[in-house]
Amino acid sequence: MTDGADNALFCAVETTAGCVQGLVTGPICQFKAIPYGAPTGGRNRFMPPRKPDGWRGLRECFGYGQVSPQVPTAIENIYGQLIHYDLAVAQGGMGEDCLHLNVWTPGLRDGGKRPVLVALHGGGFHISSGNGTMYDGAQLARQGNVVVVSVTHRLASFGFLDLVDAGAPEEFRHAGVAGVMDLVCALEWVRDNIENFGGDPDCVTIFGQSGGGWKTSVLLGTPAARGLFHRAAVQSGSQLRLQTRDEAAAASSALLRKLGLAKPDIAKISEVPWQVLLAAQTEIGALAFGPVLDGDYFTHHPFDPEAPAESADIPLIVSTTLDDAGLFFNNFDLDEAGLEALLAARYGAQGGEILRLYRRKWPDKPPFLLQAQIITDGGFRRYAYLQAEAKARQGRAPVYMYRWDFASPALGGRFGAVHASDVSASLANVRDAIVGAGTGHGRALCEALSAAWLAFAATGNPGTQRLPHWPAFDTRARAVMLLDQRSRVEHDPDAELRAFWTSLPFVANIYW
């Protein structure tokens, strides 16, 4: 290691690829854009990730690295502003050198054996990055004496383009799962390097909200990830199934047509400028791309029909927010007649029954928020229950459930307990507007949930003195922690509503 690498301003650590230099910020050392994989452009595009090339001397890791090519969230998107998603691409630039991770730690090379928490970013499988401000791990690392890692990886067609079923050569056989392989590669980096950052490679928790929950769900059923993590948490992102090959092939064929690539020329896709690939992907819709049940890397869905054997011994947290689906809507002036019409259009003759059912329980809830809760119950929450039930039936490790009911005071409270309300709280980022910018009940809930996160990372049980006793979920008592101004455990909360949605035909992974 270079002399003078450690002082009051800078810190340095040896990794398997070379020495990285970070910044000292009070009691925390932070490292940004540490490469865990090589650039993914050119001949590496759609290929399994390669380990990064080594380097001599110090590699400065002071600022965020590139994010996977994507369309930034529109700056006029009100929900995007609330969670800062319009800034997720602004930090670090964009391109195919995107296999980086960020580390926050209170100690280096000290044998601390601290729990390690790996945050997987949201945004489905198609947008955002581990550079987003909501994933900053400094405060959680400081509060809990833990090591926090956030990860950036390939997204949408860059990470999940099923080329084999479109007629590509055998070398492209993993193109439909490359983004998941990136995450496994990142966890291998953690296994091989985190001890030098003061962490315990045998005490790793993976967690994520929304798309981060999807990724966590998928990793729970990924054979290659077995042994790389020891606890997991899924926030508003219970992914039960992967794309089928037929679904993936339809999206791949559409993209290849946009690019003007016939079957004999498919291999030339590696030569297409990433900007052109992104433009074609955008015309088709980035949501069309996700991990593929390819029969090779993945031979079964993650949680359908049962919980995966690969993670049977992994304790799990599964959660939702009361009004998760509010992120999809901006019809804040919706009135009761409009809500009734919306439900009739969506659910047909059952629309009126649904409205009466919910009004009995929530007579004074504004129509906009009742709309969000109804859609949440039929999608996000339904899949969260299915995931938790499958895990509980497996009976090998506990599963804990919570529901975040605290209405965000931001933007006049119009979004209620919306999607991502709990992300800042789990990472101890009390200053974020979504939890009230560090005031009142929002601060107390941040402290309570982050304490539970730290306890779970250390022991596999989220119980702390900041919350009532939190029993594991099972299919009989169905204990759920409700996080609000008065947090409490309820058994089968809103059972009538849950039973109604359970009675409807199952449609895989339809969240709204």
C-alpha cells in the first residue's frame, strides 16, 4: 500500500484487484465506485461478468461510477422528485463500465467482523442505481457499527436480453440472466474482500425495496448465490416468478427488429453503440426485460410453487407499505364518483363490492389514497403474503412481516404511506423528506426500523426494545408488525380484505 494512504482525510484498503483509496467522513470511511467486475461493453456485452483487471498503486474511489444505460426519471414526475429518482443517473454518468459498488465502514483491517448489509437498488430491473441518495449507507454504518454496501449492475436489455431463443450463437446463452450474474459477482467480491473493510463475510444480509426486492427474491432462488449471504429482506417487491423463455423471446425479437438485425447477424449486436441499443429498448419498453427462466442458470421460479430450497435456512423479512401503489398515480383530485368509475373499469361488476368493502374499514380515507391501497392489496400485498406463506410453510428459517402505515408528511401528505416510504428509515437516513426530514414521529420510526434492521443483520431476528415484541409470521397466527405513530403487532390485519383478494384468480407478478 502506498505510504500516506491513511490519514485524517483519506483511507486505503487492499482488495483482490488492487488498493483503493476512500474518504474519511467523521467516524466513517467511504469508498465509491469500487469495480467488482470489468467493463461490460463490446465483446463483454451480454456475457457473464469478468473480474476487474488489476491495477498498481492507489485507485481513487472518491465519487460514484457509471450507471447502466437507462432513461432518467422525468424531472416533472412528482413521485420521482419525492424519492430523488430524477437524480439517480446524475451522479457518476452512464455507460457500460457499470459494475461498481460503494462501501461505508467504521473500521478498516481491524478484525471487527461487523455485520455486512448489501443494499440492492429499486427501479424494477430497468432503472436507477446503487448511487441513489436513498441508498447512502453512512448513517446506518455509523449508528450500528456495521458495513454497508450498495451495488450497481446491468439493467433491462443490457442485463436481461434472451438472445439464445432469438437464434444467437451459444456464447450468448447467459445474456438473459447477466444482470443477476452481476449481483452474484458483487456478492463474491464481498466474500473475498469485505474483511479488510472491517466486515464479516459470514454475516451478510441482502435487502432491497421494489426492484431491489425483486432482485433479493430472485437471489434467494439462485443456486450460484448459495452461501454468499445469510439473511435477506424484501421490501415491497415480492417476486414470485421469472420471465418464461417465450415471454423473453418476444421482447428480444422485437428489439432485434428495431435494430435491423436478422438472425445471421445477431452477434453484431455487440458492436451497436449503447446509445442506439438504449433508444431501441426505450421504444419497446424497458419493462419488457427481466431475468429469464432459461433452464440452465435458473431451473425453477424463485417462489412458485414453493419457497426455494437454495435459501431454506435464510431468515427473511417481507414487507409492504399501506399505500404502495400510489407511485403509479397523480390523480390527486380524484373524487368518490371517479373512484367508483375507476374500480368498475378495472374490476367490472366487482368494483362496487370492492369499494363498499374498503369504505367499511376506511370511511374517511381520501379517494386517491383508497385507490392506492386497493391496488396495493390486489398486487404488492397479495404477493408479499404469498411469499411469506411459502417461506413459513418451508419451516426451516423464520420469516417476519411488517407493514409501513406511517403517512409521509412530504408534499402535504398527498401520497400517504407510499412506495419507498420505509427505505430511508431502514438505512437510518432520518433527514429525508419522505420521513419528515428528521422531525417527530418520522424520526422515531427511522430509529425503530433501522434498529430492527441492525438486529436482524446481526442475529436473524429483528426484535429490539424500540418496538413491541415481533413474532415470526406463520400461516395460522399471521403476525404482522404495523409501523406507525403507535407501532403494534396485529394478527392477520384486515383479514377480510386479504381473504377477498386471495379468492380472486392468481396472475403472476401483476403489481397494479
